[in-house]
Amino acid sequence: MSAAIIDGKAYAAGLRGRIAGAVAGLAGQGVRPGLAVVLVGEDPASQIYVSNKARQTVETGMASFEHILPASTSEIELLRLVRRLNEDPSVDGILVQLPLPKHIDAQRVLEAIDPAKDVDGFHPINAGRLMTGVGGLVSCTPLGCLLLVRSVRPDLAGLNAVVLGRSNIVGKPMAQLLLAQSCTVTVAHSRTRDLPEICRRADILVAAVGRPEMVRGDWIKPGATVIDVGINRVPNPAAGEGKTKVVGDVAFQEAAAVAGAITPVPGGVGPMTIACLLRNTLEAACLRRGLPVPAVDAAA
Ligand code: GUN
């Protein structure tokens, strides 16, 4: 292996520490940021995410409001809760956990969230602000990816960046963030031709396709920075019958032999998402009160 391992777990812990420091500073001014998380239904993975979010919110000194609703909740009831949270002055951030049950129109719910409290950055107003480069709240996972890239390559101007995946949650906002850093950005997806060839041009490669170990070592440009957003559970017969393990979208061992720096799975991008959610909640709390936003992104 030649690549440096980008330790997202350690970066996220440092970021949370700086957020906790800023939150303690706000407490002196009588301000306590608050994050409301809404979960509809009993999806086990979502239950774990939501309880982790609530725990880390409290650990950084913010107020956490959990709304756990049954899968039978109607769209009208959910919209009513969102409007109530929009009006609640103790709530600075609102996150509605996805996926929502099929009978609920997720887009309608996301668009009902006050853009000033949209800490997921999914509201079209915030997506549009990112595209036009006028600030606003940015989706947590791509923001975390950018912080990790910049931890190893502070200046990205002129570099070729390839984003694999075009989702609204990761691929599209990631491309916008890299463009804002003056990268030359290519967005590749399931219909892209000559994918390995396009990836081999990437100085920065972000893989967010949800296909286990799709990106092979010979797709990587020597010295490239590789960010693996994938979290794929696959069978692991070596550990015993019926056992599973989590792998990324990148074949880690092969890629690490070629790349300059790479994120592991787990322990790379994953821990950054919640840390960036807390960062966005801090930002929303300050902006809503006309306070300066503390700089927490990079270690001083
Ligand atoms: N489900 C999976 N990832 C996310 C996320 O970043 N935000 C929300 N709201 N739901 C998710």
C-alpha cells in the first residue's frame, strides 16, 4: 500500500470538538442551538442513524428534539409537525430522516422545511444557492467529503475531479462544491461510457454509486485522492456462514496501492456526515440570530 489513509473518524472527532467549543461560547450569550430529527417508521438503519445523531447533538452541548412517528403517519400529519418545528424558536435545524414511507411525498415534505432550518441542505432554495455560489446550507455528506479532500489537498484549483453518482443527496452537490473550488468537474453515472477511462483522469475521485467495490485499482490515477462514499453490506463467508461486512464503492486494497490518499470504509466519510450536520446546526443557529458564524472547519 502506498496511499495515505484519510482518517475520517479522527477528523470528525476534531470537528465535533471545535463545534462543542463554539457552542460553549454561544451559551455565554444565552444561545443554545437546537436540532429536531424526525423519523417516520421503523427502518432499523434509520433508527441507528437517528439515535447516533441525537447522542452526538447532546454531546456537543446542543438541544436535541426527537420525533419518532409510526409508519402509519399521514403526509398531512408530518407536514403539520414540520410547520410546528418551523415556528418553534428553540429549533434551529430540522432533519426529516429519509427514506420516508411510500405513501408520503418526500419532496413535498422537504420543501415544507424552512430553508433557514434546512440543515440537510435538501430544500431547492439551498440547492439553488449552492449552484449559484451565494452561501446557504450544504448537504452534510458532500460537505464532509470536501473537508476530507482539503485536509490532504488544500488547493484544488485546476485539478480534474470526477464524481461517480448524480444523486441530489451526494453526487450533484459534491460536483457543485468541487466546481466552487475551481476543479474541472465531470459527473459520471450508470449510463456513462468508458467509466474506467474517465476515472483514470481524476486527480480527485469521489465514488457515490452504491455498488460494492465497483471502482478497481486500475481505474485510479497514480497519486489521486480517492473519497469513498459507499456503505455496502456484503456477505463475508470468511467470517462464517451468514456473516456480513461493510465495503465501499472502491476496491480498497487495489486502489490504495495506486492512490496518493484514500478514505477507508468504515471510518472515512461515514463519521463526517453527522459532524457536518452539527456544523450546519451551529451555522443555522448563528445566521438565524444575526450572529457571526464561528470558523470550525479546519484545525487552527
Ligand atoms: N438518509 C440517509 N442519509 C440521509 C441524510 O443525509 N439525511 C437524511 N435526512 N436522511 C438520510
